[in-house]
Amino acid sequence: MRHVNIHQTRHTYARIIFEDSGDLIETQSALDHESQATTRAYVHTVAVKKDKHSNRIARRIGQRRIKSSNDS
């Protein structure tokens, strides 16, 4: 089992809250962040990882890349 630090635990907590609620303000409040920019950094990490894993799955089943909401 690998070592998990408090920072990784907070990121996991933020991910669970945001994925469950989809609400940036609720996630900000739960993490006790003063700035939404800080919370957005946590949420952005979640979105990037989702895109990465979605595309990995699509490649494995032979489909083309799934377009993310960040694509133009």
C-alpha cells in the first residue's frame, strides 16, 4: 500500500464532493477555501483526469477520441 498524505486526501474529498454535487460553491465551502480560484484548481484537476481516462477507455475499445468540454 502506498503512502497517502493529507494533501492527497483533500483532493480526493474535493473530487467526491464536486462529482456528487456539481456545485463549485458547495465544494468551496466544504474545503473552507476563501477563494473560488483555489477550488477551481481542484475541480480542474478532476476534469483533466476524467478526460484522460475517458480517452484511454475509448482507445482500448477502438473508438476515436472523446471530445472534452474544453475543446473548441
